[in-house]
Amino acid sequence: MRVGMGLLALLASTMLGPVSAPTASAQASARKLPYWASITQPIARMRKGPSPDMPVTWEYRRDGLPVKVIGRYQSWRKVQDPDRTIGWMQSRLLSAQRTGIVVGGIRPMHVSPDASATVAWRTEPGVVGKIDDCEAGWCEFDVEGKRGYIRAAHVWGAGAP
């Protein structure tokens, strides 16, 4: 039996499936470890291992909390939280949105990246904000629309992971 070229092309395309751009999870899988991420859900569970059958070691109720991704296994990410606790989370619970958490004491947020610049806001330890850019030891930091510059050393989630 002879198969026409059109039919062969149709069969090949259905066997191969559609070709599409990489998904967000595929792009995240390609990122070099370690890297910063943030929790995207109001409730997120850290597990002892990369499986829903593994025991929950911690439950986070802090949307936007920064984590450091230090490992990968399929759709799971091995993460470290700001308290240095390590465990596994589903990749769907994480975002590439860069966030940070203020550490130490009350920290000033300046109007420009300069210690002598006017203080726009003061942040308490544990405050989480979005990090837009870090350069020369300073990060542009946004806490619910209140923007300013904070020293990178005062934020866990700033600088190289």
C-alpha cells in the first residue's frame, strides 16, 4: 500500500504534536541554580521531599515571601526560606517576581541610593517588598506602593543568591 506525501506529513505532524514556545515552568527549569523566587499563594506548603505524599514540614501564609531555589526535581523546587529552613515546594507555588524581607532593625528607605539622601520611609524587620533593581549595594524597594532605596545588606533576597 502506498501512502501519499500529504498523508505522511499529516501523520508526522500529529505524532510530533504542535510546536510551541517554552512554558514559564520550562523557562524556570532552565535557570541556573541557585536563584531567587517568591511564594505566589496565600497558603503554600513546604515538604520533606519532592512529592505530595511527603510530610509537610512548614506551611507559609505569606504571599510574596522570598525564597532561594537551590534544587530541582521535575515540577518541584528545593528552596531555602529567610530563616534558612530547607524543603521542597511545587513550582506552581513560586514566581520569578523578585522580593525581599527586611532583616535586623528598623531600616530607612531613601529617595535615592545614597546614605545622605532624604529618608522617604522606615521599614520594620519582617516587612516584605518587591525588589526592582540592585546596584552598588542598594536596592529599589517597593512595599505596597511605598518606594525607596534600601541597603542590600538590610534585605534578605537582595544580591546574588
